Amino acid sequence: MDYSNIEAKVANYNSILENTRNYRKDWSDSLKEMITSNLKAIIKKTNLSAFVEVKDDIENLEVISFSLGTEISGIAEKLPGNKTKRPFIKSNGSLIFQQLFNGKVMSMILFPYIEGYGQPRPPQTIEILRPEEFKAEFILRYVERFMKEVIEWEDFDDDIPEKMGMNPIGFNPNMQMAENEVSFSE
């Protein structure tokens, strides 16, 4: 019997397991601190109202969050029968750096949302990198992209429905009107 194929797969598997151990060590030895200190420097340099939080409750699945925080949205539900209002809370969004199960690092955006007002947009993965591929200058690029996304969310209007992945209600530009349909513009 020829074991060469399975031997190659076992060697590959063992190599991947060793990489995971090395990636986890790189995270704890230097990468976590590098990400955290660069994010704090961005906050200090730009005076952005943000904070950095390290969530290390689960070993080897740690998260670094660059958060714009939460606040009262300015929208409130008027409760019936009295003058009491219940405010809707707004999450302003976060940029996340998460250590994955295999030691690689995923960067993703958690979009702003208002509780009780629609559904939050699913997180957007920016990139997954091995620790040795992760460079300090990437952090600035990730924060720029995050801020671009947050600005677009905050400044949303109906002038750019295609960009938001939506069509105006009742309009589908890919659909052609049948000859017997009446146009509302006539």
C-alpha cells in the first residue's frame, strides 16, 4: 500500500497545528500590544471620541475593540397615557480585531445601529491575516475604512440607494415594463 498521500496530509496537518501555536504566541508576545497602542495613538492624535477595550475572557480568542460607544439616539417612543418617553439606544459602531481559533487575526467592522429601529447590518470582515503579515500601518488603513463606513451610515439618504445595496421602494431598474402596463409618469 502507498501511504505517500496520507503522509503528506499528516505533515501538512502537523505544520498547521504548529503554525497555530506560533500565531497564538505572536499575538500574546507582541501583536496585541502593537494593535492596542496604535489604536490609542490614533484616538490621541485625532481627538476622536472612542475607546479601546481588550476582551480577554477566553484565552486564545481575545478581542480588541475600537469603539465609538453608545448613546441615546434622540429617537424616543412615546408611551401611551402619559408624557413618558422611552429612548432608543444607538451603538455608534466598532472596529474589531479578533484572534481566531487558529491564531490568525480577523479585522471587521460592526456597523452603527439603533436598537428598536430596523435590523443591524451584519458585521463586515475586512481581512484575516497571519500575525507575521499584520503590519502597524494596516491599523491606520482599517480605521480610515471604518470611519468611511460610519460616516456613510450617519449621512445616509436616498440619493445613493445602489451603493447601500437597496432600491427605492417599488422600483427595480432591472425590470422592464410590459407593453400593456401603464406608466405612472404618463
